[in-house]
Amino acid sequence: MWKLQSLRALIESAVPELKRDPERLIVMATDGAAVSTLAAGLSFEYRYTAAITVLDYTGHTDALFVPIIAWARVNQSDVLDNPTTQRKGVEFNVEHLNTSAVDIGIRIPLTERAIVKADPQHPTRYNVTHPKEPCHPGGQCLPEHWELWLQDKKLAEWDIPAPPDKARFAL
């Protein structure tokens, strides 16, 4: 599931302290299902919740949420633009550890398509591809560079590459 890897890389680039201390950032899939319709092929869709846990966080919460929402705009736009999914689009809970540190749990519903087709050159082989997300209407579908400032203080900086067209899994 390439979106989990992509989310982790985004958070690490936006909040370098989490890259330096990777055990404080947990990104995993929960509530997952592989949904197939028994159509003519074996294609299916992964449906799961990305569960992001940030432990002992002392930074500004905007440095986490703004990059995640920018990422969702490119990689799971229906979470933001569909009135049904907006209400539960990016959910979170915060546990205060002391006056300056919190544990934050963030949940985002995600989907990923897996297109499975028979290989015409080999009668017992199938090929799987993972198509990129459709471009959001009005979006440019180009790589983006972002900076987040609060008054005169830079909170975060990150890049969001356009979703890749081909092999998303390193095999």
C-alpha cells in the first residue's frame, strides 16, 4: 500500500524531528478490506484507514495537519471534496502528556486500486498495476513545494510529488 509510505515520507519531511527520531512516528493501516465485485477480472480496491500516531510531540499541530491535508488533496481528494466524507475526513485525538507534549492519533480513510489482468503472452500469469489517483478538477497534477509559516516562524516545509504512474511497490 503505497499511500502509507507516501504519508510517512511527507510527515518526516514536514517535521524533521520525526525523521531524526523515527520511533515517535507510527503509520499503519487499520480497518482494511480488499473489495472486489466479481467482475470479469481479479481487480479490486484496498479500503483502509491510515492510522498515524505521533508520540511525545511538542511542535505546532498545524505543522502536522496542513501537510496531511495538502497530501490528501492530491492523493485522496474525495476525503476533502465529498460532503459525505468531509465530516469524517481527517479525524484525530490528542492525549496531553504534560504541559508541552502530546500524543496525537490521526485517521484518514484511504483507497487504492489494484487492476489485475490476464497476461496475453502467458496463459497462467496475471499482471497487476496500481493506477495513479485522478487529478482533482481544477488541480494541476504537478509536483508541489510548500512552506507553512505562523507569523515570522516557519513551522514546516515539504514537497508533494505528483502520484507516480508506474510501479509503486519496490519489489
